[in-house]
Amino acid sequence: MTLLDAGRIAVRELARNALRSALTALGIIIGVATFIVLVCLGRGATARVQAQVANLGKNVLLVERASASRRGVRLGLGTASGLTFEDAAAIASEIRGVEALSPEVYIESQATYGNRNWSPKVYGEGAEYFSIRRWPLEEGEPFSESDVRDARQVAVLGQTPAREMFGDDSPVGEMVRVNNVLFRVVGLLSPKGYSVRGSDEDNVVFIPFSSAVRRLARGQMALHRINVQAAGGASLEDVRGAIASLIRQRHRIQPGQEDDFVVRSQEEIEAIATGTSRTMTLLLGAIAGVSLVVGGIGIMNIMLVSVSERTREIGIRMPVGARPREILRQFLLESLALSSAGGLLGVAFGTCAAALLARAAGWPTRISADSLVIACAVSGAVGLFFGFYPARKASRLDPIEALRYE
């Protein structure tokens, strides 16, 4: 008997018990559809995180204050003191491979315009900050090196404070009050969206760091972070190591002592941010795999029933020339056809469900060809694996006992 003949018989047998075959394939359909949806959600979340990390810029290093300890309790990143403007100047002048640098200060503040007020995050930055972050302006222009040098009272607004204080009107050229100090708005930033931590990146106001220190903090302010961009041809890890060595030397940190700063690369931030989403993708895929195993057990159960129902048929076919391997192949083809049909339908349903979730709920999804191929291959492998025992049992039946079976 040829493989084509065996395939025709398999399709005929499955069609003869159409309802039972459909219910059996339903387990595979649900398992594959669940796998497709969960993997698409996981990959979509990972892609969104990667896009958000890319918003930091290119070849970016963040020099931040480390975590301080008080009575044995760690207070969290950024609580240690130590980063100074002199550190930033030393990095810019002494480290090879540094293309741009912006010292950053952070101020808790209230911004007002007329009778409207808002609580944005106010950062004092250098003029190179916007090029480091690759953050274009929607309107106006960024503040310049001369603005920073002369501590001018100019500001660049993010989308959120501009919307809350000015509505649909342009903020450029208007005067806003930050902690009772007037600043002239010179630019409006393009929207960025939410960061990997879930905070609104557009809820910001940027002013020259010199203005923040002189006008708002009256000269008493430590650096929140130093934004560094490495040159395109420089090794990011080499620049990172050189910065760490320089600051240890400047802060007189002895070997074995804990650093009071942290230098993080963009790749490290991305690895940390995407690690959780990738772990969740694997976990969700494993949950979907359980559904496939349950569907495979259902296929094994039905194939055992089929072998029991067709025992006399097997007993008749063997004496007229059917060999054990042909019987084995026949039942394996039926199991494979059942699981493959369920896999194809599951891929179709899962793809549609992922697209509907992306459109209706706004969840990030990413449908990739490799996940569809893997789902189909796994469903076929499940059919072969769970169909082997019933097929082997059928191929080893004794013809005499099979003919006597009622």
C-alpha cells in the first residue's frame, strides 16, 4: 500500500467520525492558538521595550549616583552623594572617545502659566542633551551653549506640560513660571511616550543646568546624573571602564571600597529591561505547551479507541498481505492528520486573536513567521509522539486474536 493510499484511508476514517475528530482536534486548536497569542504578546512587549530603550539615543552611557546605606538599609539608586560638575568636566576633557556630554540636575517643582499649573519633572541639562537623546523638537529650537554659559532663563517643554498649560496653543515665546522664576519657552519637544519603567517621558521641562543651579537652587545642588555619548568608532565598554577609573580616582575610592556611583551602558539597560519580558514570553509559551500536551493526550485516547474499534479490520488486513509497518504507518498518518489540521486551524485562530487584541485592547503584539512555523511543527510532533503508542499497539496485534475480537 502506497503512502497516498494510506493518506486517503486516514482522511476517510477521520471523516467517518467527524464530530469525534473535531472534538479531539479542539485540544490542539486551543493549545496552538494560545501559544500564538501568548508568544505574540511577549514578543510585542519585548519590541516595545527595545524601542523605548532606543529612545535613550545611541552609544549612551549614564553615570549615576549609587545607592546610599543608612543603618544597614539600602536607600536605592541615586541616593548617594558624590557626582559633581567637576567630574563631568573631567570626563569631557580627559576621556578619549567621548563625543558629547550633559551634566544633569533634577528639581522638584511646580510650573504655572496664567491660572493653569502642572507638576512636571524639571531637569537642568547641557546644550548637547537633545542630540545625545536624539530628541527632535516639534517647534522652536533647543537652548544653546551661550544660554548655558550665561544661565539664561529659557526652557524647552515636553508635550504633557505644554498640553496641560497651553492646550492647543503654541507655548513657544510664552513665559512660564517654575518655582516662582520666569522662564521663556524656546522649544517644544516631539512626543516620546512612556519609558520602560512606565513613566511619562513627555512630562518634562528642560532648562540650562546653570540656570537650575543659580536661579532655582541658589547654588546648592548635586548632579543627578551625567549623560555621556561615546563616539561612533569608540568601544562603549572601553569608554565605560575609563570613566569608572577616572571617577574612582577623583573620589579617592580605595581598592575593595564600594563605588559611590554607577556607570550603565545602553546595552546593559536594554538587557535588564528586556530580560523580564523575555522570561515572561518563555513562561507563557510553557503554559501554552501544557495545553498542547493535554491535546496530545486526547489524540492518544481517541487513537486507542480507534484501534479497539478496528481490531477486526486489522485482523483481516494482516492475512491478506498488510505488514506490521504498514499498519503502524496507517495509524500514525491518522494521528498526524488530526494534529496537523488542529495546528493549522490553531494558527489561523491565534493570528486573528492576536490581531484583534492589538486593535481592540491596544496591547503590543508581534506576529512572526518563525512562531507560526514552530507552532505547526510542534503540533505535528505532538500527533506523532502521542499517536505512536496506539499505532504500535495496532501493528503488534495477533491476526488470529484480532479476528476473534468482538
